[in-house]
Amino acid sequence: MTLPSQRLGTGPGGELAEPGFWQRPPADRLAAFARLRTLDSPVFVPEGAGRTGHWALVRHADVQEASRLPKVFASAPGVTTPEPARWVRALFGDSMVNLDGPDHAQLRKIVQRAFTPRLLAAAEEDIHAVAARIVDDVLERRPDEFVSAVSSRLPLEVICNMMGIPERYRAEIADRVNHASENIGVERGLASRLRMPGRGLRALARMQRMVAGIGRERRRNPSDDLISALVCANVDGQALGTRQLGAFFSLLMVAGVETTRNAITHGLTLLTDFPDQRDLLLSDFEKYADGAVDEMIRHSTPIIQFRRTVTAEHTLGGHAFGPGDKVVLYYASANRDEAVFPDPDAFDITRSPNPHLGFGGGGPHFCLGAHLARVEMKALFRELLTRPVGLRAVGLPDLAGSNFDNRVRSLRFAFERP
């Protein structure tokens, strides 16, 4: 591993090495990234007490280039920090996001083949129906917490409908998703780590056992749903095995539900904090909605960072990387890069072009669910904003303080009109 000439903690970018960095206010963290973007080359961030760590890629161009060179910047052995342990990968199988080369290409081909035009058309129709039903329920019950009442429900219901998950399993799945993701990237004290060392893994295991049972039943009796398409697919003679199905389902649940949920929640906060942009969106929803959704994703950046492992010598951003080096792609910084986004801290639904990296920086790991996430957000905000009552966020969102995703635990909201 290439060792840094200067350790962080006292040098430039030392903030990223501090345990409490991700508990700071968002504005403070974004200011730290802005300072890092002015440097001539990436900085090294130590991890723990040893000499291990990662190089921080914070510029849009660097994150994009690394994303599009998977043979040099590999996703294996894992994209999260810390990397998944070998025994975890052996037990649960490798998620698609942690695979490279032919293994990744084959798995992605099977999944893409399962997303038939018919299935996607049915999913889009279902999205509009679910969004309308959720808002009808909100207007009737008048809850005051947005995540549980609105933003978490839409992606969960849509994915469960698309996958063909029976209704009797859904409440448990929602609970497992929350347990699996609640501490990802969150700094915890020793007592908490000892008390709940495997809570997230147990939740994933139960979800995977559940979907494995459904998969076995669908192989015997296929239906018109995504699980049937995945386990009965025949791409070069292959379909998803039980562990592959479980790993894909966990990815879809944790990544697909969590990211969309957080983008929607941040979206309501942004429309509340920038009333001029809300008024513009309401003046012609169909004209501005697509731009509003992309700007919500850019501004909030639901996934803060992914990790890569360098496999060959390569110079990027003014630094010569060597095999074994670890780099982290900081999407949260790249999406505020002044070289790409004029006035990057502004929320501007007319921003064009808007080449944000909220779905990744391109290449083979670009998010498979990008289209559905955009459709979900647009459908929900159409229902939320065009009904004869107004909704607004109340106070600040309760953020998880994660270094992995821009997660919102809860957000109070209110109706502007009775």
C-alpha cells in the first residue's frame, strides 16, 4: 500500500479521520469537503490506530473516472467501510455491488433480463396507485411524522409488489430492513457494539431465509412477478440460485428502500426551506418535476460514499496509486463540486445540465433502480403537492450521522391548510 507523506488528523482534511466528523452539522461536513477539493491531490484518511486507511476522492471528475475504470478501481472485496468479513460473504453470498468482471456482468445480465418491459410497465402503473393510496391515507389520518407515514412506505410497497412478496411477510420485512440498516456507517460506543454485534446480520439472515422460501415456491409455481423471473431466468443456462436471490433481495431492500426513502424525505425539507423553488414546481409540475427530482438527489446525495480497491498502478487526480491501495468515492463531495455545479449549495430545480453522481459515477455499477426511483419520487410529490392541502417539514430532520448514507430517522411535518 502506498503510504502517505503526511498523516491526517493534523494536516489537510484531518476532519475525516475524527470519529465525530459524521455527527457534525451537514454544513460543517460540506465545508470540509469544499476545502479538500481545493487541494492538488487526494488526501489519506487513516482508519483506526494502525497505518491502514483510504485515499479520499472528492472531486467530480476523479469520482467519475474511478467509477468508469472497474478493472483498476475494483469493488471487491467490498464497497462499504469496513469491508465485509470473509465469513459474512461466505454465509450470505456476494452482493452485486461487491463483484467485478465476469461475475458481476453475468449476475447483472440475469437481473436485467428479468426486468422485462411488461414488468416495468406494471411497476410504473403500480407506483402511481401506491402513491395515491398513501397520500389518501395521510390526509385521512393526519399523522405528523413523515418517514414512517409517507417516505418509507412507497418504496417498500412498490418493491414488495414488484417482487411478489405476500402481504403476510411485509411488516416483518419492513422491521428487518430497519434493523439491517440502522447502524451502517454510524459510530457507536463499545457498549453498544458489544450489546448488538450481529443485530443487522440476523435481520439480513431472516430476510434471506424468507425470500429463499418464496423463491423455492416460485420455481415450482411461477407467477408474474420479479422473483419468478429471477429464479426461472435462463441467461446462458443460468438463473439466480438461492444465495444469489437472497443477496439481491437484501440489496434491493436496503439500498432500494433506504435510498429512495431518504431522497423523498430530504426532498420535502428542501421544498420547505426553498419556498421559491416549491412555488416554481407548483406553477407547472410536469415541466419542472424531472429537474426537481434530480436536484433533490444531487443536493441530498442519499449514498455518501463507496469504497474501491486499486488493482494496478494508476495516476488519478495528481496522485499515483498502487495495487492494494484503498480509495473512497465521496459522492457527497462530488455533487457539490464547484467546477461542475455553479452555486452548488443552492437548490435549483432548473439546474441544467445536472450531471450528479447520486446513482453512481457511471460504469458497470451504475444503479439499476435509477429509473424506478425517479418515477417513485415524481409520483409521490405529484400527489403530495397537488392535493388541496399543503405539506411542509417542521424543524430539522433527525439524521443518523452515518458516513455511508444520508439517512433520516424521522422528520416532523404539518399541513398548511385544514
